[in-house]
Amino acid sequence: MKRRKMFGFLNINKPTGPTSHDVVAAVRRHLGRGVKVGHAGTLDPFADGVLVLCLGPATRLAQRVVRGRKEYLATVTLGARSDTDDVEGRITPTGVEPPSEPAVLEALGDFVGRIDQAPPAHSAVHIDGRRAYKLARAGLRAEMPARTVTIHELKPVRYDPRELEIDVQCEAGTYIRALARDIGERLGCGGYCSRLTRTRVGAFTLADAVSLDRLDPRRDLIEPLRAMEGVQHVVADDDTAAKIANGNSVRLSRPAEVGEAAVIDGGGRLLAIGEVAEDGLTLRPRRVFIR
């Protein structure tokens, strides 16, 4: 049974400056034609850190990575506002001095848990069928409806009279730029995100990320099973794998938990994602990665 050679993820340490699409394009050029490359959640140009790229069939696992918990190290500059909520926008000093450190630390507690957050005006959110950032660039003001996001942890790392550095653990959909803005507003002095490093996306960490200039896609390729954390594994022999490859339900040799399962071969490589029926012995393939 022939396997696709480029099937997995690359954990890139994106530098500040290029867009996430620039990084995707650079990897595509490196790999040449015939290998599909996508990303599992973008980073703004001014931000650096973990950018997960999906190669080949792993593009079909992108949303699993996107939904993983995120961690960021962010610097909030206080006493000014930005029309993009980050360092790349038009900066306007407020003339209001930031409060004392105890007041700042007390305010941070209000941003932990499920909170309402309005996305930045310069974001990819759709407003009446158009991207918000396109409306903003055209000089049009759009009402950015608030939505509920989840912040698990918000820890202060460093504070001086103008800069607050924070460590944030959050769920997908959270805008750190908007968090910086809202912290500044809560403190009454204004604020924006002046530095941002993504240190984790699910199972992918900054400690394991590779810089573009040292990237070797074949050496640094991460097995697609990395996206299946917390999902039970079902081992398939060659005959069972062949049936699954044709989209057929199979009878398992031993009972498994009812629900989702990652089907792997004897070497631990991901073959398919399936659903174990209520009898615990029937597996129906839902997404097949081998043919």
C-alpha cells in the first residue's frame, strides 16, 4: 500500500515582518509542485512564534490544530491607543498616566474566564459579507459585535510605568490585540499590543519550533498523529487498513471506546479517523488518509 510521502506538520518559528502567507509561500517554493501546503492559524506580521504548517493530507487536520489551546507572551504599551490595536497602526498618546502596579494587577483578574471581546477593526472578521480590515482600510467605520472568548490564564510577567508584559493562555478565537486594547481601556489610560510571541498552539511549542533559515521539511516533518491528542488509537493490520482505505466499515479484533478513534498502523502512523459504534467493535471510517 503506497503512502503519501509528505503528510504531517511543520512547526515554524515565524519571525516578525513576513505574513503567515509569506511563510507558506516560501515552504511551497522549497518543496516544489505537487505538495499541498496550508497553515493552522495565522500570525500578524508584527508577531513571531509558533506557526503550524500542514503538508499534504494534513491540511484536512488544520481545524483540529486551530482549535487547540494557545499561549502567548504579549507586551501591552500603556498610555496610548492604536487604530489597529497593535504597533503597526497609527499611535495616539492619551496623555493619561498608567495606574500603579497593584491597580494593574487587580484589573487583570477581570479578563480571566469567559469574557466578551470585540475583534479589532483591522481583522479578518466578516461584516456584512466583507472583511473588517478592508472596510477599515477604505475609511469605513464598522460596528464590531462582541463575542464570547475564553482566557484560561493571564499572568503578569513584567510591569513598568509604560509597559505590561503578560503570559496568556486562551482558546481559539481570542484576539490578543483586542485584549491589550481592553486592558488599557479598563485602566483608563489606553493601550495597544506592541510585541507578541505565540509560544504554543495545542501540542506545538516554541521550544520545538524551527526557524525558516534552518528548515529541512523532510527532516523536520512532524507526524500527523500529533493533531490527535486525547483521541483513542486503534491499531489496524494490513487487511483492516485496506478495507478502511476503501471506505468500508470494519470489525475490530478487540473492543474500543464508543466515539472517535484515530486508526494507526503498527508503526504508529495515522491512517484514518473513524467512529466506533455503540457495540464497541464496529469502526466506520470518516476521514481516510490512505488510498
